[in-house]
Amino acid sequence: MPWSLDWFAAEKLAKQGLQVRRVGWTDKMLIHKGALWYLLSGATQTVVTATEFAEAEFQARDWTDQPFDADPCKAAPAYNTEPIVYGTWTPGTIDQRPAPPPPGFPDPS
């Protein structure tokens, strides 16, 4: 029950015959047939055009194969849920220290 797929993972599922969509899409699904992509909205199926499918869709990380009425609370955990793991640090060796956290994020140490 993935909810946070990138485009490449969603594309693989679609090419296996599943319908995929962005989580925010509440009225359309994307399907793949042969060499074409289709938007399925209700009983209407149209070929996807460049104006309907932009760069934002390729960069999005909210693709899912779940139906509109699926419960996101029962979903598989999102990506990046593993704790931060640093290598062993030898005192006095600066290049082995972990990088500081990005600004605005808590320091994990």
C-alpha cells in the first residue's frame, strides 16, 4: 500500500497493469496501455498530453496505487523513516565526523 512513491516506482506499477495517481488527485487515475498513457476520469479515458502532465508530476513523491477511498492511516510507512546511521568516528580524524544537520533540522547527536 505505497503512498509516497516517486514517478519511477509509480511507472513500474502502471506498466504492470495497476492504476496510479497523485495522492491529491481525487477524480482521475493514470493508466498505461501499450506505448501510451491515459487519464481515466470516471468512464472517460483520454490520452495524456504534455499540458496535462508537467515536470511537477515527474518530480513528485506522492504517487500511489491506492483507490480514492483508501485509508491512508493503514498505509505502509513513507520513505526515509529509518534512523540516521553514522560510521564509526576516530577521535582526531576530522574527515570521519558526520556532517552537521541542515539548518532548521534538529541535531541527531
